[in-house]
Amino acid sequence: MRNRRICFTLLSLLLSFKLAQAQEPKLVLEIPVEGRTIKGNILEGKLFLASFSDFQVLTPDGKKSFQMDLKSNQSVVTSEDGNFFGITTYSKNAPPGFLSAKRFELYSSAGNKLWEIQDPEVSDFRISNGGMVVGISGGEGNPESDLAFYDPNGGLLFKTKIRYPQAISFSRNGQYVLVNSAKDGLMIFDRSGNLKFNMGLCQKFSISPDGAHVATVASGDLKFYYEGKPTGKEIKVASLVREICFSPEGEYLCAIDKKNLYLFEVKTGKLLWQRVLKKAGLSFISVDVAHDAEKIIAGVDFDKGRKVPPEDRHTQGYVYLFDKSGKLTWERKLSYKLWNAFVPEVKFSQAGSEFSVKTRERIYLFELKQLPNESRKP
């Protein structure tokens, strides 16, 4: 009996030692960005910090690798991974409130010009991770806009009309362009501008990194598609879903509304778990999910309410880290003076070993270590 007690005591001490050795996320980099627009992704490649007069390219260790001056009639757009950026120069003689592009130039993140086009027929541009460029005239909300696809040398490949465009994005592998139209629904084009699929009208959408899976939210219905075809899995969620995102393999999907975080299994459409923010004033802002859904990260804002001055209402937020079972394993409080509806923004690296947290004032980069297996209540 005594030996059993000794063995039990030793096991308890060993377990306590292991938990003590387990490390929480480690802050490895903090970059001040106040007064600059954040573009690109420091986790995957390069980070761009743009102002009215210049922009900088930062490497993953926070060092400046390139800088370019900007004129008052120029704007910058980047690929999500930060490997490409584009400069659009607008005509100074255009009527007030109207943008007319004179030139678009595509660069590598090292500052090498790849190509340029003069007097493009579109006024705004998007760049995929593979360097594909898509231009649009008129912009979001216009009754009718032109959508233009360009080849790797800047030649015009294809042009089509889009009614009431709401959002344009790419699959992470750079193979597909997603255009959401308030009139014609979610359309998916390939790199040559060929329309591959139409998912119908929706308010929110997400595509898996390999482009095989798509999820949409329309009027509170979450729908799954595979290779452009509906899987038959439909789930009722809040109509005001703020964000949906796939895990890197496309096997899991996270969704957030103001008060709820959901994890779904894509193959079955099954809701695996749901976490609710019960504290008044807290609301989910952003979410991301790592490989095999082993970790889920969420950005949360705290609204102090209308009784406080507007400048003091949104000055505090949180980052929550959940494990695959939905347990909250780590949290960090954030303080900021500047706020918008996208703060705080969270993102995992592709390997899931790091994550970034963005506010309008700072970018935080955390290295992810083994976490204690414990639960806390948000």
C-alpha cells in the first residue's frame, strides 16, 4: 500500500513537472504600425506598411528590406503572402470622386519590376499569391463593372461584366478567383478567366487553400460545396456571420458571429462544438484554424458601451486560443487606442507553429509551443 502511495506521488510530481515545463505562446516580435496601412502577411513572406508618402517591405524578423516613395496619386496593393505588390498611378485630372488609372506596375517583394501596363481599362487591381493580376472598374457596389484578367506579362487575357460586385479574393494556391456579386451570386473563375462554378447568392464565403472546398452563408444557411457541387450539407447559423475559414487541409471549418464560435467537420457538416461569449461587451472579430483543427485562434473586442466617450469605447481586446475539443487553453489581453471593425485580427502561419495578432497600432508575432491542457472561461 505504501509503495502504491509512493508511486502515485511520483506520478503526480512528474505530471506537475511536465505541465510546468509546457510553454505558452511566446511573443517573439512586436512591430509598431500606427499611422500606416498593413498589407501582406509577415507569417508567410513579406509585410508591407504603407503610408500616404511611402511604403516599406519588412522581412519575417521585422527588418526593412525595401522602401519606396509614393506620390499622392498612387496606391499600393499586395498579394496575401507578400511576395508581390502593385503600384497604381491615377490621373490627377479625373473628376472629383472618380479614379482613372494611368498605369499599373507589378513588382516582386524585392522591388524588381515585373511588368507594367499603360492606360489600363480598369481602375483597381488585386494580386493572387501566384502573381495573377485581376483588375476591376467601378469597384464594389457598382451596378456594372468590368473584370479583367492579365497574363504573367501583363497582357489582357479576358474581360467580362460583373453586376454589383461585393468582394474579390483568391484561393491560397492562387489558382482561383472568387467574385461575389449581389446580383449574380458567388462566381469562381480559373487563372484564364473561365467561369468554373457559380454558388448562388451569399453574404459570406470561404475557399479551402487547395480550392476544392467552398462554404457559403446565405440568409443564415451554411452550405458546403466540393469541386463546385453542393454536398447536401446545410446548417442553420446566425444570419450575421462575421467570418468563416477552412483548416489548411479543408477538413474543418470555423465560423464566428458576434457571440459564438463554431467548429464544423466539412465531410459530414457536423457541428463539433460551439463556444459562447457570455460576458457583456465581448464580441468575436476574427478567427483562424490550424492543421487538423488542433488549434483555433480568435480575436475578441470589448465594447464598453455607449455610456463612455467614443474614444474610450473600444480600447481593449483579447486573443483566445482553443484546442481541438473547444477548451480555452490560453488568452492574452490587448490594449489599443485606435480601433475599427477588424481589430484584433488573428492569423496562423501555414505550418501552424506561429500566429500573428494585428491592431491598428501594433503587430504581434507569437511562436506557438506546447500548451497546458487546462480550460478557462472567456
